[in-house]
Amino acid sequence: MATRPTWQGYLRLSLVSCPVALYTATSRSGDVSFNMLHKETHNRIRMIPTDPETGPVDRSEIVKGYEVEKGRYVVITDEEIKNVRLSTTRTLDIERFVDEAEIDRLYWNDPYFLVPDGEMAVEAFTVIREAMENSGKVALGRLVMHQRERLMALEPRDLGILAYSLRSNREVKNPAEVFDNIPDVKPDKAMVDIATQIIKQQEGPFDPSKFNDRYEDALRALIKEKEKGHTVGTPEKPKEAEVIDLMEALRRSLGQGGGSGGAAKKPAASTSRKAAAEKAADPPKIATSKAKPAAKKAPAKAAAAKKPAAKKAPARKSA
């Protein structure tokens, strides 16, 4: 396996245990990131640790400290941190089995792949995985990773085990702190019915390849054009969504989805937040010496104005 494991230790179910390795299930290697450079020389900026009183500090002189009150710290050495050892430092001990539905989505965090570490571990690992699959439950256990004890949720996946770190109760805020400020109103039934039809029009399978990060795609397009020496023009600012009658907006939305009904006859105005967001995510316009004059965009509006009848088609689009 090309990547290095995030954690190595033992998976234990009662008296049965085996060596395992934990690998991250996601990657950020493709993310666009920027370095800080000097404006004139384009040399990368170096971050030099500095004491506000004595000046630059050698890294060998840096220690860890916990701020107990403003300006007062308790110094902790690396050796003292290493001595804080729990049994979960090297062992992922399965403590309980629960139904997946019992774990609130607020608690699910990062996914990992758990695999047997070495050929000798395969048999015991397979026994535990098969038993978990037969139970139909999610296993809960704890391990120490990145200087924190983390609760893990384990479930069988193919020949391995998918492990999710779960947030602790102290990390998760009470939804009532925010949701209780929302007025409890009774919505109009007709509006809810139309909104339900709109949802049905947009139903479909989840295909992650259809949901790329369009903002990052636009950044890559910008970088490519700048690398070619092109200048980049300022994109047109997206229009704010107009405040219109809610029922009329719902009917127009239903018409955009291809639904049949009298309210779908009128072409929908491009005033929705979704349309504005999609426009904002388009790649930046590049201004080069070969760019065509902006005046040539005018005929496009005239051409579009000749096709209002096409909007009346009653055929329903499938999601």
C-alpha cells in the first residue's frame, strides 16, 4: 500500500485480537493551495519563530505550554506527554454494538479504512469482520490518535472494515441553541404540496462525480490562464434574487422542472439563488488581445427572445 498508516495497533473483540492498520479514506492532495511570496522577488516567505522581547528563536528552544489564564502558562515536556498512556494507545477495543440509526449524524466525523496488518492477522480479522456483518450492527471502540482518545464506529465494507471517528459529546452543540430561535409557524398546505412535487422532480441516485468543486475548478482555470501570461477580467457580478410572491415562486419552480399544470405556462425568470450561485461559480473570463468585442453579445438576447414557446412543453424531467 502506497500511503502510510495513520495508526497501527490491535483490534480486539473480547479475548480475540489481531494487528491492524488504519488508513485515511479521503485525500486533500488535489486541493488548490497558495504559498506566500515576496511581492517583488517572488521568493517564498520564511516563517521565523520570534520572541516579542528577545527576537528570533531557535526551534530547539521552543517548548509546549497550556494557557491556564491570560499570559500564564503551564509548560509540558514531550516526555511528559508520552507518559500519558491509555490502554487505547495501542488497542482498538470493541466495547459495544449499536444500530446505525442510533448515532446522530452530528457525531459522524472522518472516515478511515481498517485492514489486517500482516498475513498472520488475516484469519482473526476476517472472523471479527464476518461476525460484525452477521450482527447488522455498528461496533463502537476507542483509540488514541493525534494525542486524543477518539470514539470510532466500525462497519464491514467489502473485505475490510470502514471506520469513522465520532465527535465527542463536548464537541457537539445542542441544536436547540440555534433552532429554538426559529418561529414555529404552520405553512400553507398548498405551498407544501407544490414544494413536495418539486422535490420529486429532483429525486435521483447519488453520483458524486456530478458534484465537483466548481470554485476550485474556476481557480484552476484562473491559474492556467495566468501561467499563459493572459490578463484576467473581472466577472460580471451575479444579480441578487428578487423578493417575489412565495406561491408564484413555487409555481414557477414547478414549471422549470417540466411539471404539467396551468401555472407552468409562464417562462421562469432567472431570479433564484441557485441560478445566481451557479453563475458565480463559472470560470473567470479571460481578457486577451484576441478577445472579441463585448458588443457582439447583443444578438444572443434577440435569439433567445424568439423561443418563448419552447418553455410550454409539459414533459416532466426525471432527476
